[in-house]
Amino acid sequence: MQRPAAAAVPSNRVLSNIRERIIVALDVPSAVSAREIVDQLGDAAGAFKVGMQLFTSAGPVFVWELIGRGIKVFLDLKFHDIPNTVAAAGVEAAKMGVWMFNVHAAGGHEMMHRTVDSVVEFCESTSNRKPVILGVTVLTSSKEQTLIQTGVTAAVEDQVSRLARLSFDAGLDGVVASPREVGIVRKAVEDQAFLTVTPGIRNSGATSDDQRRVTTIGEAFAGGSDFVVIGRPIIGAVDRRVALEKLVEEARQQG
Ligand code: C5P
């Protein structure tokens, strides 16, 4: 089977600017709170992530607002449904003009492949820019026990490897995985253009909250992450701009 359309962003080899590689998670309950964070951080971050909490509360109107301001949006709704439904949702995401969106790789090959096909077809017929489409491997909050509860007896690493390969074969541009598992993804998919986007970033010595498979930002980039997603370490800080600048500095020093 032929792989549809290549990734819409360059790999980390050309992404020399650390800021471009930082995606701030707008994990807040309203457009008002999210707007405040975006205004505080401005272009100090590369992109902003709108996840299910904010999207459920503020909807596409807020996404349009961000895109209208020239902001790159990662729509993190982790679609997982029958192929037809996910493909249709993917087209709506492309219509909105998001830079990146994701689906659960556990939804299987057909679900992912049909989504890529439909999005590519839509973008080609409308001259819209094709969003980067990512597969979520194993959530960074999950551990072996979490997989067992759902009937998956594979080790976390094996499951990440399997789902990364499946995402690549289905034509996706990359995966969301723990920064500790970038090596596993690179081994499963040799194509260096295949992106790894990694949440689960913590300041050295800080609490990991509900995240289990975490690293520092420096370790994530040194390990080969293309993009990092950071929520609480920035949005929960007293001075968010200072928190972001500290992370940029930390990445520079360890990189
Ligand atoms: O606050 P924290 O930095 O842990 O936020 C991580 C963000 O990344 C959250 O918005 C979470 O939904 C998201 N995420 C994740 N693990 C994945 C995919 C997305 O933690 N596998």
C-alpha cells in the first residue's frame, strides 16, 4: 500500500529553534483563561494545544480565534471511533485550519488510513494546508497495569513500538509518545521524517502529577523528540513567561 502525502513540517534536523518545538497545552476550562495564557506567552512558544477540556468548553470558535491570530494550533482530541466517523472529524479539523491533530493509534489501520486519505483528498481539492496527523501510542499516564486492565498484555515498550509502526504504515506523519520512548519509535520506524511529539515533560526534581513516563525538556530533545508538549509546568506557574524561558534555557544547556 502506498503512503499518502508526507509530513507537513520539517524534521528536527531543520527545526533549530527550540521555541518552535515547544507546544503549550491550554488545559484550562474557558476561552477567557486560555486567552490570558496566549497573551502572556505570545510568540515565546511555537504552538498551542487545544485539548478536550477547552474544546468542549470553548468549541471551534476559540480555535478559529487562535488561527485568525496566526497561532499554530494542535487540536488534541485523540479521535477514536469507527473509520468513517474519525475520517469525517479529521476533515473538519482540516477545514478549521489546525496545524496538527491526533487520533488513537489503537483505533487500527483502517481508521487511521481512511482519515489520512479523506484529509488529503479534502486538502487537495480546496488548497487547504494538510494538517500534521499523529497517532497516540500509549498515554504517558499509563503503565503496564493500565494496559492489563484493558486486556493488553504486551509490555508498554512493545505496545508503543507496535502502534508507532501501525501509524506509519497507515500514512500518519508521526506519533505522540513518552519522551522515554523516542528510541523505540525510531527503531520501529526508520524514516527520520516521522515525527515524535512528546508530552510528559517535568522540571528536574518537580512532581510528575499523574504522568508516569516523564523526562526533562533537555532529555526529551537530546533523545530525539521533534516537539514537546508542556502543560502544568508552564500554565500552573506563578509567572508563566518566566517558567517557559527557564525551560528554553534548560533545553539549550542540555541540548
Ligand atoms: O500538564 P502536562 O504537561 O502533564 O500536560 C500534558 C498534556 O499532554 C496534557 O494536555 C495531556 O492531555 C497531553 N497528552 C499526554 N499524553 C499523551 C497525549 C497527550 O499527556 N499521550
